[in-house]
Amino acid sequence: MGFVVVRQRGSHAFLKHSDGRATVVPVHPGEEMGRGLLSKIIKDTKLTRKEFLKLLEEA
């Protein structure tokens, strides 16, 4: 995907791509992420839902 963690503050990881895209991802082991937050992360990364689901399948 090309994103790298540029820093982490508390329970939030800040990810950035070399093309300038960036997002913040909460790091809460064992907890589910809400639908709205997941949609925001997908929007921030400028991935389509199809691309995102493909990446999940490959993981």
C-alpha cells in the first residue's frame, strides 16, 4: 500500500504515503473499529472500497 507510520502518539498512529496522502489510525488491540472511522480512513487513503477489500484479503 505504501504507507509508513511517521509517528505514534498515545493510541494513534500517523501514517503517510510518499505521494502526500495521510491518515490517522487508532491502535486499540482487541477492539473493533467503527464504520464511520473505517470509511474516513478509506477516504483519507483515496482507495476504493474494492481496493481496500482486496488488500484485506491479501493480508
